[in-house]
Amino acid sequence: MAGSRPATRVLALTFRSVLITLTVVKSKGSRTAQLAELSHLMVHGSLSEVTRQCGDPSCACATDPARRHGPHLYLKFTADGKAYSVYIPPEEQEALRQAHHAWRRFNSIAEQMAAENRQRLLQALEAFKQSAKAQRAKQRAKA
């Protein structure tokens, strides 16, 4: 047919139930629960402490870098392609540090889960490869 698109092939990989053990399911469930809990607390970005010179020429900070004002805490992040740096008042700093720690913990757990998923995928692919190889050998033996 003129103008029609060529047929595309879809590769679907399935994990064999043999590779997913009860231990893996329980471990994932526990970690998924941790991720859900952390997701309510977490704030993504980086924390930066900065000291500043105030601009008053008569202030000690104008001549002595050790006497600059601060440190002041900032949350730095990028959203919609734009970089932001948000000042965090002293009374909010502990809460923000905890929220940032929740983000780091969330990310760590997610990376562990992804690494385990990748390992199971590689095992499944290897098993599929070995099965296909054995199948081809059987077919050659019949011929």
C-alpha cells in the first residue's frame, strides 16, 4: 500500500516466575513502602552554605573575609530548564535538611532496586539465550 508505514517489531521481555523469589518480592515490598513514606518528605536539590559580604564599607566583613556574614543556607535546583537558588531561613533549616536527607535516601533505595531489576533482566536474557541455543541445536539434530 502506498504511503503506509512499515510494520514495526516489538520486543517484549518477561521475567520468568522462577527468577522472582518470595524473598525478592518481600524485599521489594518493604522498599516500596519506604519509598512511599520518603516521597511525602523529600525535597530534591542541593544544599549550599554561603558567607556574604554585606556591602557596608564600615562593616568588619568589608576588610576581613573571616568576619563575613553567614553561613546562610540555600536550596539550589533546576526546574523547567531554569536554575534556582532559594534562601532558607534559620528556623526552617533543620526541616529542609531532613527533607533533603529523605531525597538522598529515596534515591539510594531506588538505585538499589533498579540494580536488582537489571541483574534479574540480565539473568533472564541469559536464560533465554541458552534456551534458544539449545532449541537451535535440537532443530539441527533433527535435520
